[in-house]
Amino acid sequence: MEHTRQTNSAAEKEAFSLKAIIPPLLAIIVGMIMVILDSTVVNVAVPALVDYFGASLKTVQWAITGYTLALSAVIPLAGWMTDRFGAKRIFIGTVIMFVIGSVLCSISQTSTQLILFRVIQGLGGGMVAPIGMAMVFRLAPPERRGSIMGMLGIPMLLAPALGPVLSGWLIEYVSWHWIFLINLPVGILAVVLGIKYLPKTERNETPPHLDILGIILAPIAFSMLAYGVNEGGSTGWSTTPAITGLAVGGTALLLFIIVELRQKNPLLELRVFGSSDFSRGIFLAWVTQAALFGSMLFVPLYLQNIRHYTSLETGLILLPQALASGIGMPLGGRLFDKIGARPLAFVGLSIISTGLFILSGITVDTSLPHIMLCLGLMGLGMGLTMMPVNTHVLNAAPRHLVGRVTPLTTAAQQVIVSFAVAGMTGYLTTQITNHMAEAGKGGNPLVAAVMGYNDVFFFTACIAAAGVVISLILRKPKTASSGEDDVRQKDPALMAGH
């Protein structure tokens, strides 16, 4: 009887916990999916925007570049802003700013206005993901953290895959204005849910001093690195914009690291790298992101440029990847709570590398089921890998530093993904040129292009395979308190600072 009563009490406690966390989790997911979706919908709309504004392709692409630079610039500020004003207030405020930018984009009359309003969007959207992840991490009980973070990860993988479908449909059957205007009702829903359900987070009674040098150097470092990489991938690594962006960004980043390590209350807590579990986990996360996001760009390019499918058709072909990731994500979260990140990362990255190796053998007329099978494998592997590794990284950080760690990981991801996409774009161009040269004057340009795509998929498969090996060095996640002790023992200055 006593055992039954205890079991019922435990079940009630679990049900209550889940019931309590779902509304705030929903508010955060709605806000995040809106921002992440907007990162991909504009890519499909570029040709329509070029025609509408009568501008050059290079000019319109600044609508994407400006958004990326604005995102990169404000991400590092998220930790200090939440300490100073409270996470709930900043989360809702940034969502409102993003929605205002979206509405302004939808009524743009010139390409210059569109670029300016996209920057406003990026300034609002940059803080949504790191603040949202930190809030969910704090809300989730440690024993259910993997499952809850897995639910949060669904929009992070579904949105990039569904973006082209939504954008293709709106452009083909409505108008390009709606790829921005659709954020208005979604944003209003996110704000209403946030006001009603997000827990009130008190700002620190004694907020940390503003790290002036960090606030100056961080936006310069991350935005200029992103700019340099984007220019390098599109115009060549030896061009003046690429060299200038990388040189300025690299110098600012080096100075930023020196300044942050000497600060008592830094903008980004770099001393968390003193935790070996954190360092191993974030390095594996970088490898995974480079393989995944680098390859995700090239499947749509192959389908549109080689197979000549429309934007909408391409989006529908990519659906198996989104559906498989939607299955793998909650499964990975549940298993993470029981077995930790290492076996999931090993299995997930093995599946990803298998899908990419198969994809590296495609031809001009490879069947769609064959391609969709590869996409399904990649999606399942992504679902099993991404959030367990991210949760492992946050678990390895001291709990009181989570608000500073999520901006750090998000900013680093932005740079890593930019490098991966730009680097692989340059590699694709080089390989296509080489294959054309090998084929001679009578060679088929289409075959040479496909061989270039094969090389890129093989390269990303090798990166994923390297991640399989790296996953073996992960240890079972420590508790937040263990991670905190680990860092504090290694860094007495950090202990004194808090």
C-alpha cells in the first residue's frame, strides 16, 4: 500500500512538472521557430526579390548578409542583457523587435529599405535562441532535461527544412511580401504566450558591471568574421573584402579573448572551457554543425540547378529529412536522460555519415526515392545527435553560468556554420572547374557539376565520420554542480568572482 502511494505520488509529481513546463516551452518554441524559419525562407525568394526591385543579385544578397551580421553582432550581448533586465523581459522585447522588422520588410519599396529592415530583424532575432535555450534549461528538472531539450530541438531542425517549402508556396501562389508578413500573427502569439506563461525572472539585484571592451569587440569580431567568410565564399578568399573581414574579425576576436579572460564579469564566460567535458562536447558540436549545415545547403542546390525542380518541389522532396529529424529529436532526448550523449552521438553521426557517403554517389538521373532515403538518414541522425550534444555541453557548464554559455555556443555556431557553408561553396566551385578541365572541350558541364557535388558530399561525410571517432571521448554528463566545481577548482578567480 505504501509503495503504491509513493508510486502514485511520483507519477503525480511528474505529470505536474510536465503540465507546468509545457506552456512556457510552447512560448519559447513559437518564438524560436519564427526566427529560425526566417533564416531560410529568404534564400528561396532571392530571384523574386531581384525581379521585383530591379536590383542586382549581389545587392539583394545583402538582405541575407545583413541579417547574418546583425545576428552575429547581438548574440554575445544576450547574457549581460538578461542579467541586467531579466530573461522574460528581454525575450519578449526581442521577439517584438523581430516582428516589427518583419512587417517593415514586407512593405519595403527599395532594395536598400529591405536590407535596412532585415538588419532590424537580425538585431531582434539574434538573442531569441540563446535566451530561449537558457530559460528552458533552467526550467527543466535535471532528470528530464534531455527530453525537454529534445522538444525544444524540434523547431531548430524542422524550421530550416520547412522554410523552403513555405517560401516556395508563398512565392508561387501568393507573393514574396508574405514570407515576412506571416511573422506578424506568429509573433503576436509568441508575445501573448510569453507574457502569460513565461516565469517572471528577476534581474540581478547587483547586476554585473558592463564589460565595455567586450561589448565593443564582440560584435566587431563575430560580425566581421561572418562578413569575411560570406565574401570569401561568394567572391573568392583573395578578394579585399574577404581578407579585410577575416583580418579585422580575427584581430578583434583575439583581443576579445584576452580581455574576457582578464575580466571579473566578462560578457562571454570563456573560462568555462576549463571544464574538460564542456570542451570535448562543444568541439564535437562544432564538427557536427560543420557537417550538417554545410551539407544541408547543397541538396537543394543540386535539386534546383541540376534536376531543375521548382522551389516548392524541392521543399517537398526535403520533407523526409524534416520528418525523420522530428522523430529522432524526442527519441534522442529521452535516451539522453538514460544513457548520456556518447552512444547517441556515436550512432547519430554514424547514420549521418552513411547517408552522406551514399549521397556522394548520385548522378544526373538518380531516382528521387534514393535521394529521399539519404535525406531521411541524415534527418534521423541529426535528431539523435544535435540536442543530446548541446544538452551535454550545457550540463558540463556551471549552472549559474548557463545564461552566459548559451550566447557563447550560439555565437560560435554562427561562425562555424558560416565558415562551413562558405568553405564548401568555394570547394564545390573549385571541384566543378577541375572536373571540367579534366573532361576537356567535349566534356558535359552537367556531369562535371554533379561530380563536384559528389566531392562535397564525400567531404562532409568524412567530417561526420571524424565526429564518430570524436564522440568516443565524451564522458557521461556531469551534474551542473559537478561542472561548477570542476571549473571553480581550475580557476580560483572565477570562484572569487561569484
